[in-house]
Amino acid sequence: MRVLAAMSGGVDSAVAAARAVEAGHDVTGVHLALARNPQTYRTGARGCCTLEDSRDARRAADVLGIPFYVWDMADRFHDDVVDDFVAEYAAGRTPNPCLRCNEKIKFAAVLDRAVALGFDAVVTGHHARLGADGLLRRSVDAAKDQSYVLAVLTRAQLDRSIFPLGDSTKAEVRAEAARRGLAVADKPDSHDICFIADGDTRGFLAERLGEAPGQVVDALTGAVVGSHSGAYQYTVGQRRGLHLDRPAPDGRPRYVLSITPITNTVTVGPAEALEVSDVRATRPVWTGGPRPAGPVECGVQLRAHGDVVPAAVEVDADGLRASLRRPVRGVAAGQAIVAYRPDPAGDVVLGSATITG
Amino acid sequence: MAYLDHAATTPMLDEALEAYVAVAREVGNASSLHAAGRRARRRVEESRERVAAALGARPSEVIFTGGGTESDNLAVKGVFWARRAARADRVRVVSSAVEHHAVLDAVDWLVEHEGAQAGWLPVDATGRLDPERLRAELTEHGAHVAVVTAMWANNEVGTVQPVTELATVAAEHGVPFHTDAIQAVGQVPVDFAASGVSALTVTGHKLGGPAGVGALLLGRDVAATPLLHGGGQERDVRSGTLDTAGIVAFAVAVESAVKGQQEYAARIAALRDELVERVRQAVPEVIFNGDPADRLPGNAHFSFPGCEGDALLLLLDAQGIACSTGSACSAGVAQPSHVLLAMGADDDRARSSLRFTLGHTSTGADVDALIAALPAAVERARRAAALRTPR
């Protein structure tokens, strides 16, 4: 196959490309330039969008002996990921930008362009399994598994995707990179949000959304217990940094229960008020088989690196509803709910949707 | 492989490579006083004379440098600094909108860090400068102009500038005139003295010499403040141990390129014309950019409406055809060509451009290979571009 390897400059995508070459594919490496000004994104060790990362990706392509290009996806990334991230917070939700980037950039804008240019598939260094059966499964490395941020992909997107790393642990990938002479073998993992240079998400949002002072209200008493400078600064389930003026009448800690953008109100309450047993979600994708006619017993994951909770999931064209078998605290709108079917060959992603409440 | 990117760099001439290898085996620093040093010095000075003779300059006017970018920077910044040191109100740098980044960015740097003012001369739709615009600029600002710099021939679209006329206008106003002749030497006749320019940039790897060595021809009466401080090896204007082997090979290449220029230009222009004609037949809606007649013999530059140049480049590269989208890159990301934009092209047309440049090793087989691969590449690039959301 003629495949396009997305190369971030990190160790995973370099080894993924190497394995694609070894598998006999005709591989072309592409680094996605996502920053309008590369200097403003995270440097070297922590990100995926800097000049240093671009050079690392180029060097890895050199070592593999494959053509390499940089594709300018900065405008698309800014519109579809960064602006979306800000708008989601402004709407009182908690977005996952990595998931959005996969959905809109890597497996959409990049994949579509690749297909138009005559490529058959896109290869990435995500830690997830995608085998001949077309099912997306968790990586063998549970700690590095990225199936959650890939679960948003449709059947058509998965059919043109190759994830060569799913059967390897991160340690194995690093060892292989070293063995192959890839200089990125010991490059630290990227984490946090690549487009927030200093890791200060609140500051990043404040810069873009401005100050919007409002009230913090106790859910039990309805009393105003504090003030805030922008409801977007809060996430459901958050306990720290509430700066309440007075302690709750029951003397117990308060958590953010909900954010209401229309009234610019942050509602807080006791921990048990965070508990949710019924989750509704929109824009469902179902890739683990035909869309089920009735409820499906499965496990659901409600945030990146979150626990899996047994649930009965019902899905239709408009949405998805999950009845959790045990209540969960801190379910934030905007995050994805991903349904998994336990499987000895790796838990299978059945489908996903965006949590609305 | 069909190598159609000779304007980026061209293979070394056999005679230059042989000269390089022979001299690189010898020891000797041209600044040393012993026999080995004297031998190196002799090679450097012979080379200086050869370069001077080939380009119509005096040997003392040849300053060897580390290549075109250094020569351009030395000319623009060095002459600016020297002229402003002589008179503090000479703060203006006049240049054209289509210069190479080695000049553009040097001018921008002076504006940002040295309080310089820039006067940018426009070009017409073929990329050509109008000497009357320079006259108007100098009539208005002449007393404050430190230096004028305009390229001999454009590296992207190949348009040859009216350098002699421009230099005459500058001379009338007593302002030093620098020209970046990197793309011109060996392609069109270049004579330093006859052109009337005060400074001229030439580099090795565009004419069959090695990369990393070039020269600034600098008139004896033109002062320039050094960029690099140290041993003052080159007329106290440029420091750094001389690259004897590189300089020898550079001089051999300059001499060969200039000696063979007429014959080369006739052969390559005919091949280029064939390429242009066949590209037009293969892709009828193509736009041929630059001056149709007064252009570098090896340059063919097109816009492919509805395509992105970088997609075309990828597709042609996969078919073994090497070409270029232009000269500018920012973090590896293709920017719309400032040259095309200055010629009045819109962003889409600028981004849809590809440059094919022929050189001394080019043959009809290179053109055949391009024509064989081009229609399918254009078709695919169009499909890819159609996906793009409007900016």
C-alpha cells in the first residue's frame, strides 16, 4: 500500500513509520505544522508542534529513507481544535482537544488530502490495536492506551488507518527506536495540551475569553457562597481553587457540580451530589459492529485515563444513553463516553459519543 | 531521476571537483608565512585573478566569502553601516519586492535593529523593475539613501532585471548599488565593471562550484563595515581562514561557466522552450510566469490553477522528478511566494506555483520524464486542493 505516516517528531510515530516501511508499504512521512507561530507552542520535550519536533521528524524520516514533507495544517487546527476548545469551555463544557484533533485533523483533513493524492491509508503512532477484523482495541500497554481518543473515528476513517504500535508497550517501542538508530528513542513523552505553551489552561482561556465575573452558588441552599472571574475556569468535579467566601453549612468540602453559561453561574455542592448514574451523549459513532437495536451491556469510560464502569448502553441515530451500574462522580459535558466490550484479545471499542449531561 | 532544480543547486563541474580534490589534499593556511602557506596563498590569489577576469573586476575587488547569503549580508549591512557612519542621516535602504531572502531579511533586520528605513521598489506583472521608479525614489530620498540593492535575475521566476540602467540611476545620485547576481553568472553575460554596479554577489554552487564558497565583488572605492571580525584576511572586510580548495574550485567553475555561457544559454534555452511548450500542451490552463523573453535560459516557472504547489511537488517527487515550489520556507511550511505576490498574483495562484530549472547536466530525457508524470499529478493535486476549506 502507499501510506502516509504522520510523524510528530516523537518516538511513537517514528517507530510506527519504521514498522510500516518494514511491512513493505510505500511510506511517505509528513509532519503536521499545527502552530501559526511554531515558537509559541511547547518546546521539544513536551509538545508535538515545534521546530525542534519538525527537525526530529525529518531526521527520523532520513534514517528510514522515506520522503518527508511538512504539511501546513495550522489554519485548520486553529479553527477546528483551538477555537473549538475555547468555545467549548465558554459553553460550560470540558473538551478533549486530542480527540478533536484526531477527529478533524489527523483522520479527516490529513487523511482526505492523502487519499486525494493517491495514498491508501494514514499510519500513526497511536497506542491502540486495529487488526484485520477492523475492530479498534485497547493497546497491550494499558497505561499508554489511546483508544479513548480514537474512539471518535468512524468506520470509514478506521478503514484507512494503520496503528502499528498497538501490540507493543511503550518500553518496547523505545527499545526498538534505539535499536533502529532513531535519535528520538529517549525523547520524553508529550503530555498536556500542545497549544498551551506554559501548561496554564486557565490563563490561556482567560486571555481569549476575558474576565466574566459571576457567582458561585451552593446547590443545597441556593445561597451565593463566592464569586468567580469566569465560569470557563471551572470543570465539573473540581474541588481546588473555588475560593468560597464562607464554608458550607454542613462544613464539608464543596465541588463544582455544574456550570451554567447563560447565567454565568458556577454551582457547587457536596461530593455525593456529583454522582451520576445516567449519562446522555450526542453524535454517536458505532464501529464495534452493527448499531445495536437494544441496550448493550458493556463498560464505559467517561474521560481520558478514567476508570471503566459497567453500564447498559442504548444508541440511536441522535444519541447515546448509558445507565451506569454504579454511580460515578464528576462526569463533564464535552468529554467523550466510550463503550468497550471486554475481550481477551484487547477490549474492543464499540462506539463513542459526546457527553451532554 | 529527473533533476529539474538547478537553481537550488547544480552538480559540480568535473574540472571544479578535480581541482577541489587536488587542493584539498594539500596542507597550508593562506595566511601562514612558510612554504605551505605561500603555496595556499598563491592558489587563492590565482583564483582571485581568475574570478576577477571572468567577471570584469579587478582582483582587489574580489572578496571571498562563505557563499551567497554572506555576500548579500555583507553588501547590504556592511555598506549601510559604512555609509551611515560617514553621515548619520543616511538611513534608507532601497530594494525590490522580489529579492531573495538573503537580501530581504537583511534589509528587514536593519529596519528592526538599526533604525533603517526601507524603500521597496515594485515590479510589474513579469517581475521586472522599472529604473524610473528607482529614479523617483532617489530624487525624493537620495541624500538619505545608504545603499540600493536589486538582484540581477530573479531566482524564482527567472526575470532578468535592467541592472545596468538601475546602476546608472544609482550612480547619478552617488548611491552605491549592490546586485545579487547569484542566478545570473554563467546564465547571462555579467560584467562587473561594464554594469556600473558597486557590489555584486556570486556563489559557487549555482554554477558548478562547491557550496559554501562565493564572493562579493566590491568596488575599491566602496566602504563596507565587516560582519565578521577576526584576522581580516579579505581586505579587512571579511575574516576567517580561507577555504583554499573551495576557492580554487569556485574559480575554476566561474571561469568555465562564464567561458561557456553563450553556448550553454543557447542549448538550455532551447530545451527550456521545449519544456514550456510541452507543459502547456499537457496542462493547457497553466500560467507561465515571469518575463517571456528576458529571462534566465534554464528557468520555467508556472502556476497550475486549482492545484497546490506543494502537493504537485510531492507527487512529482514520488515519480522521481525534482522541482521546487519557490525559495521560501518557514519551518518547512511553504509560504505563498513573495515574488508572485509582488507580481500581482493572488494567494491561490502564488501557492499553485512550481519552478523547473534546467542546468548543465539537463537533457531532453528530463523533460520527457516531467511530461510523462505531470498530467496525473495535476489531476490528483486538483482533487486534493478541492478539499481545502476557504481560508
